[in-house]
Amino acid sequence: MRTDYVIPLTTKLASYVEKLEQDKDASTSAAEAKAIEKELSKLYKQQAELNTFDEKLRHYADQRISLDLDDGVKVNYGKFGDLLAEVKAVVGKDA
């Protein structure tokens, strides 16, 4: 997942941010620069979130967690902590 999704997305996001920064520097109107700045702010937050997710994902990938289908969804889902969405809805508050 990390090499198929996270790393390529990080690269694309960084190149898009770089392009927007160049567009902002080259913009002639204040309204255009403000719109680009707003988009950049959103992208910076997304980059930070993606970097945090990547660190968590790398940590769990390095652990080489084994899954046993006989354990069921609750047990296997719980092995990944807060990495997965809605973990508390699946395993309960004990996650």
C-alpha cells in the first residue's frame, strides 16, 4: 500500500504544491494570489496528514504483523491501532 499509493501521492502532491507556489509568485492580481494561497494552505495540511499517515504505516509495516483469518475481523483490525478508519466502530473502545 505504501509503495503503491502513499509514496506516489506524496510525490504528486509535492509537485503540485511547487507549481502552485510558482503560479502564486507569477500572479498579477491579488484575488488570484489569495485563491492560490488558500489552495496552498489546504494542500499543506493534506501533506502534513499524509506524512503522519506514512510514518504510522511505515511503523506497522516494519513490525510485519501477521494476520490470522481464524481470529476474525475484530482481532485483526485491532492490530493496526489508529491506522485504519473507524477502528473503534469495529473493535469497540478497547482498541
